[in-house]
Amino acid sequence: MHILITGAAGMIGRKLIERLIVDRALNGQPIDKLTLLDIVAPSRPAGFSDHVKVRTGDLADPAIAMKAVSERPDVIFHLAGVVSGEAELNLEKGYHVNLDGTRSLLEAIRKTSDGYKPRVIFTSSIAVFGAPFPHAIPDEFHLTPLTSYGAQKVMCEQLLADYTRKGILEGVGIRLPSIVVRPGKPNKAASGFFSGIIREPLNGEEAQLPVADTVVHTHASPRSAIGFLIHAAGLARDKVEPRINLTMPGVCCTVAEQIEALRRVAGDKVAARIKRVPDEMIIRIVAGWPHRFEAKRSTALGFVAESTFDEIIRVHIEEDRGGSFVA
């Protein structure tokens, strides 16, 4: 099996690569080759070097997209994208990377033709939904995003669904909740503080909380996100089509409940490193996001996330901090 990963240098991309290298298979099928694509060079993974091709380039460039699919990968994990805060601040960049890059990839698949029909797993977002919301968003809830990022994800979902309907590819879109705790340095995602208020205190550093403690959101760990991707790649077509874009499960909680989970796992001193610093732009963006989801279809299809936020924190300590933190 040949697998192509776009956005391979990002956090989810790196963790997906690590998992695939360890497993040496995807849903029981041996991996013969990995192609890694990003605007910056992804790191070449150790232990699989003879079977990895690393490429750099802008996926919105049709030549780059065509080259990426020229060797006809069986499964494409399309992770490349500009995150929410950056897409809101830079309209042109957001549409270029998120929308133009996706369409360029799908068109490259179409033009390859000759019966080539890969499985394409697309990372969408709960930002496709916009207020006002019911208490819990059902799978049939309409898509009315209130951010440019959300609008771009809606457009990509519809492209994926239409190209699947036309028989050009087999698509599955997974709407990720907020993925926490993200390791490393903060990115430009508006949701970045959800990770920051856990990651920085565990590292002995002060964290800024830009929203009220009462903000409610749904979360899943990077480990769960990788599980979503891998599970989506193995779904039978008749189980998911024609409504191929699925809202993923997660842990719904308030920011206050996040902080209490941190206190239970790491102690009062760690939780005290969180400082309230309101940010009006983040407050406005977050106000337009959905809070909780029924996610009945994805749960019935076997997608699984954590059951508590304590578990999410422990996953981060175990996987990204070597089992320890700064008390």
C-alpha cells in the first residue's frame, strides 16, 4: 500500500507518520511506501527511510498536486491547511491554502483517470457550524460557519462529497473537535489556548487564558485524532456514503472543568500558573463555535475518543512529556 500525507510536517502529520511507521500497516494492509508533502520539508522518519519520499511545495500549484498523485497512492490523508486564527486574519492565504490546495489535489486525482480511485481522508473542523446552536448539535444540523476558516472547510467538504458522488475518489471528511494537548510551541489557531492552559503550566511556565472560565468546548487528544484518521481509512463505502462528512466524538467540558482536571492530575501549584488575559478577537471567534455534539453516526461507525479531560491530560504527559511534568 502506498500512502500520501499532505501537511506532513504539522503536528497531526508527524504523529500519524510515527503511528504508521510503528504499525508498518494500515488497517491490516502492509505499507510499501510513504510520500510526505508539505510547504516545508517534513522530517524523514527513521527506520523506514528506503520507503519514504519527501516532497516540498504548494499544493495549490496544479503541477505540485499532479506530481503528488502521479504514483497513484492508495490512501491520501489530506491534512494540509492554514489554522483558524491565521485564516481569519489573512483571507487570501486562508482561501489559497485551504480551498485552492484542496481543489488542486482533487483535480489532480480526476485528471489521473484510468480507473484510479484513491481513498481520501480530509481533516475538516467543527468550525463548519455556526451559532445559534441547539443544546447539542445533531448530525443533520445545517452548516452556517461564522469564520472564514469554517467557510473554507465547508467548501472543501462539499468538493469532497461531490467528487465522491462522481466516482472520482472515495472520500471521508472528519470534523475534528479541538485537538489538545498539542505539544511544542503555540500555533496561530484561535483554539490554541485550550492546549496552552495545560501545556505551559505542565512545563513550569505561565499560560494566558483569553476567554471566560464558562466557555464550553469539545476536545480530543492527538492520539484520538490519529485513531480517527486510521479508522476512517478502513471504513466500508456502503457504511458511510453518501453523507461522507462526519462529526467526531470528544470530551465536552468548560474551561473551568479543564482547569480542575489539570489540578487533579498535576496539583494546585501547576493550575495556579494560568492567568486571565482577555482577548477580544479570540472571544469573538470562540463565541461563534459550537459547544457539544451528538456525534451519533461517527460513534455508531466505531470512532472513539477519550471519556474525560483528565485522560486527555494524561495522554499528553505520557506521549509528549515522557511521563513527567514540572510540579
